[in-house]
Amino acid sequence: MASIRLQGISKSFKDSSIIRNVSLNIEDGQCTVLVGPSGCGKSTILRLICGLEDADSGDIYIGDRLVNDVPPASRGIAMVFQSYALYPHMTVFENMSFALRVRKLKKDEIQKRVEDAAKILKIDHLLQRKPKELSGGQRQRVAIGRAIVRNPYAFLFDEPLSNLDYSLRCQMRYELAKLKAQLKTTMVYVTHDQSEAMTLADKIVVMRDGVVEQEGSPLEIFNFPVNTFVAQFIGSSKMNIFPVSFVGQRENFSDFRLETGEIVSINKKLNLDKNAKYLFGIRPEDLDVVSQCADNAENSKERSANNLDGEIVLAENLGGEGFVYVNLKDGYQIMSKSKKTVMERVGEKIRLAFGYDRCYLFDEQGKTICGIDSPAVGFGAIGSRTIAAK
């Protein structure tokens, strides 16, 4: 195993800047997951680490060794690609042993490594088959096995499950989580899938436009996002964010007015500019449907929480969870997520309630001012780090 360190890495293709002065520390034995929208530079970072691309500037260390000029085959890195990249004319055994045969290892050593990896991945009964005889999940296991037999310093995974159907992807995510615990090897994993990131990561790195917006543990990133981009990107459902203006303080609360005229509150005393604009955030899972009649305020939950009235424009049931899309006044739309069957119907007038302690507040540029269980203004004590270019 080995740590991986990137210092001031930049990379451009022609006139397009893909990576901009990125620095990252990936600890020995840690699984770091890179997430972000397409084109943000996630896969390019993997290719720079393994040597398939050269950085325009900056240094890359694997362990204590500077590897800027070290060829890919000598870096001790194994990469698993999205497309599997198996040799179609070779058997599973031949695919998994190919790199070992190139290195001219002894036959007994090759046999042992391949059989051990195949048992871990539960493909030991497939060693004499060719890729065309395998399912997508089995092919991906072979690709992972080909990486395992090399005993690398680190594994790099470039969206390895994106070609699989949903059910198989969930199964393989579970298998990868077990494999991670078993191998205890440094991993860098690229994905768009929020569940993969939250399940596998010791650390999540959120990227946008070639820079790192925030890095931290999965729960740090989810609960304490540093800006609206991270807040809306991390989470299986996008955070609801809408503009507000500051009204003032009362007791231990700060009040804000939506552009629809309704008042919402945060259970923190904030000294803010009444002439400035702010953004108010609430996650869909923290929004509860408490009444099907907007004029009925008898429910105790309504009286002890923020309330918003609106009309349902879409209700979705997905088995174990449901989604309700609600239009507020003046066309603002928010979404509520429930872990139970949604009984509401399109066109119904409803009231949504959410706790004073479940709110996020951002400035007009999108930088976080405060959030759940966090101090007002800033997240310096939280433990996650922001490295976004200013």
C-alpha cells in the first residue's frame, strides 16, 4: 500500500483547462471517491496518477517517490476501466494472468495469485470461459481480478459499475465494499452515483470545472456543504434552494421572507444585512406533508415548524419511497421526499412543514453561512476542507 499526493497539478488539452492547480492527499489504505459533473476532471486525475497523461505543472507522489517521469508500468498502480477492457480471445484465467506473464513470474506464483483473486471475487468457476460467455457483472469482476493479482500500491476505479443495470450495480457496490474492507489497499474511485460514493468512501472529493470544491468524510460533505453546488450535488435528491431576504431576529431565531411573501425561520441568531439577498435551503427528506388543507393549522407539527403552502403538481411512488412536487406562489417549486407511500394527488392544496434546525442559509454567491448543527458563519471547525479557486 502507499499514499498518493498531488501538489499543484494542472492539465490542459489544447485551449481547454481541465485540471487547475489541484492538490490532494490520499492516505495509505484510504478509499477516496471523486465526484462531480461530467467534464469536471475526475477521470483526468486518475489518468494523471497512473501515468496515462502527463501533467502540465505540479508533482505527483506515490508513497515518497516522485513519479512525474516514471512510466505507467513502473508506478505500481492498477486501473479498472468503465469498459472492462478485456481481451476477447483470451480466457478469464489468461486475462487475469496477462500482466503477471509479461513480468515473467513463475507459473506456480501466477496460478496461486489468479486462483486467490478468483475466489475472493467468486469467479473461480469461470476461469476457462471467454468474455463473450460472461455477464456484465462477471466481466467487471474479471477486470477487478486482473487488477488484484498485481498486488498494486493502489487501485484506480473509473466508473466501474456504470455499464451495469440497477440491480446488478447495487450488488456489485456491496461486493466492492466488502473487497475494500478485505484488501485494505489505497483506492481512488470515480463515480456519478451518490450511493456508491457514500457507501465506499472514507473521503469524498467534490470537483467542479477542474478544481476541488470540498473534501471530507461522506457525512461531513452531506451535512456541512460549503456552498450551494456541493449542497445540491451530494444527496440522492437535490436540496431545495430558493431566494430570501433577511427580516430580523427574535429570541433565538432569525427570520427570512420568501419572494412569495411567506416567512421562514432558522434557530440561530444571525446578524445579517437586510438589504442583501440570501439563499435558503432545505433537503427534500426534511420536508413533511402535514396537511391536505392549507387553511388547517391544528396539527401540532405545523405549529412547531416552518410551514409552506402550495399545490401538488406531481406525485411519484417508487415502492419504498415517494416524491411530491409542490408549486408555491409565483411559480416556485419544491420537492418533498418520503420513506412511505405517497397518498397525495395532483391538484391538491397541501402544507409542508420543516424544522427550524433543518435549514441551510447561503449568501447570494452560494457560500454557506450556516446549516444544520453548525455554527453560524463558516465551517472551520467541521473538519472538511475547501480548495476551490477564487
